[in-house]
Amino acid sequence: MVDPKRGTRRPVTDYPDFSHLELASQVVAAIPGGGWRAFWKDEGPDNGPLTEQVLAWLITAKGRATPITVDAHGDVDDAASADRLIPPGEE
């Protein structure tokens, strides 16, 4: 990891908030969301339903597609925890 204050590489274990490393798949492509939406039954206001547009799909070297959503504030996150993915044209 690069330390922005020093401008040099530094082992992640040197950071006080480091806890562990996780194996991650290499992202090899990103494709548009294509009108898909992610739905959570209890992540919205007052623990109600929430639906967000899929901005893009990240495709890994192993062929896994992860939906990336954008909320009303412009914040971007993955939707791996969504209860359901809604295809274009479906309510």
C-alpha cells in the first residue's frame, strides 16, 4: 500500500487499523447496468424497502458478475447483499 504522507510503499500490517487480508477475484471488465435494479426488503427508510439502479456490473476473471449501485445521493456501492435483482421492464 502507498503511504500518501511519505510517498512510498508501506506494508499494510504497519497500519493500526489493519485486521486481515481477503482473497479477491481480479476484475477484468465493467459493463453498464442495462436497466437492472437491486432491491432490499428492509434497507430503506424506517427499515422499509429500498430499490437502487445498477450503475454497472463488475466481471471477474472467473466470470462472476457483481452489481454496483448508485443511490439518490450519488454514493456507489456493491449490491451483493441485495435480496433480489430486478431485470429491466419488470416491476
